[in-house]
Amino acid sequence: MTVNINKTFIIAEAGVNHNGSLKKALKLINFAKVCGADAIKFQTFKAENLTTNYASKAEYQKYTSLKKETQFEMLKKLEFTEEMHDACFNECKKKKIIFISSAFDIESLKYLKKFRLKYFKVPSGEITNIPYLEFLGKFKKKIILSTGMSDIYEVKKAIKTLVMNGTDKKNITLMQCTSAYPAPYHEINLNTIATMRDRFKLNIGFSDHSLGVQAGIAAVALGAKVIEKHLTLSKKLEGPDHKASLDPKEFRLFVKSIRIVEKTLGNKVKTITKSEKKNIYIVRKSIVASTSIKKNEKFSNFNITCKRPGTGISPIFFKKLIGKKSIKNFNKDDLIKLK
């Protein structure tokens, strides 16, 4: 399955919302499929390769998990084990939903390679990790590159690194992202979808960490080809990402809304639609007599006007009719007809 540029590729971001439980991970896959997502994404890392023992947690993580634990202790509990990888990958094949996982270190990239994934997701935190990008570039795979916490020059450098190491540029999708949980609406900056699309000539998506569904739906209207949104079994669960996620009911509505927006976007050609054609003759107007008109009398602003229905001469020709002689008698409201 490839990203269809005419259909938004929707990724249910399970991330670490499984809380280290295979049972929860499998439930998330099921809900992602039922909700209509095209793919579900987890996170692949070893805590010891990702962070030092003394790294502190982000503010949002302090309020959603045990306050006294370190970032390392929190992440260790959330590792996606080999057993979970195998089981979830097979479940995705069974459910016919694409399995994706963000690797947070080179060792994890090596591990994911065995699954022959069609897409590799680069998390925002790795966009400046040049050794990581050099290694991934050699895979020559389709890459979804999140751009949270970066400026346009860092994005350019990341693309260049991937391409120089073997990735076909056209296989890169950039994701506008604001790496805050939840992301404030005034910092979402969806207009960068057009900025990056014009600058890099690539497909652009949106990794949505805001509350609700509005930002993701707006991103599709602005041209996002890939949408990523966190999915949780319950916002009440302990863990760093649950509160900024959608529950299954909300996610289903999110997907449904995106599919409706896709239909409304059309094809950029301004024309008369099939459903409009039957209304043209009812809603548009024709040139009619505004008073009685005698044969050979000249048409003027005083004896013709425009009224419904639109089955006669279009008002487009109103001025051309002025001064011409009537070929017959007309009563008030008669449609003006010419040979």
C-alpha cells in the first residue's frame, strides 16, 4: 500500500499508549482498524539508548505519570518489547492495517529493518541526529519525517542528509508538527504546510498533538496528505500521551470528518457540477417583458427585465437586446424569444 495523494493517509499514533501491555497494544490495533485508520504507529526504543539515567522529564510528563521517577524509569516501563513487535506486526497483517514504528536510535532502526516495513517514521527529536539519518538514508525506503522543534534550515539539512545517503527525495513526506502535549492552537502554524510544500516540492503531512479534531481537519483542507493523531483506549490512563489523544469514539469521528473534507476539496476546476445543472433553469433568470410590447417596438430598459425561470434568453445578453425590434407582441412576464 502506498500513500495515495488523492486520499489522506491517516496514521493512528499508538505510541506508548499501550503502557507496556501487549493486550492494550492489540486493542489499539483493533480500534485503529475499526475507526478507519490506514496505519497504526508504535515507538521502538531501548531506554538505555534513548536517554541518560539523570535526564529529567518534560513538564507534561510530570503531570501524567509518577512525579518522582526519572525519564529513564518512565521510558523503561513503556518499551515496546520484541514479543510485542512480533505480535502487533502479525496482528496488523491479519487486520490489513499498516504497521509503522518510530525508531529512536540506530539499534532500533536495525531491529525494525527485519520487518521489511514500507514506511519509516523519523520522530521530531531525531531530525538533527545526523548519524541516525545517514544510517536510515541507506535503507532507501519511504520516510515520514516529523519536523517538530525545528526550523526550515534544519528541515533542509535533514532532507539533504537522507538524500545524500540513498533516499529518493520523492519518497520523503514532511510532517508539520508542534512538539507540545497538548500543542497550543496558536502555535500549530498550519500555514507551514504550504511553505514547506512550495520550498521542498514534497508531500506534506501534519502530526497533530492538539486537543480535539479541528486542527487535523483544517490541515487536510490546506493540503496535508498524511495525518497522524494519537489514539488511546482511555484518556484517564496513566502515561505521558493519553490526555492529548483521542479515544476510539473521537478517532472514528475524526477519520469520518477527514473523508468528508476530502470530498469537498474537488479538483481545482471551476465548472458547473452535476447536481447544480438541474437547478440552473429554476434559479437563474431570463429576459422577460416588464410591460406589454408591440411587434416592431424596440426593446429598452423600460420594457424588459430579468426574472425566473432561466429557460429563455440569459441576462448576459441584456445589453445586446437593447435597441433591437420585437418580432411579435409580448405580454408582461412573457419570455423574450428571438429567431
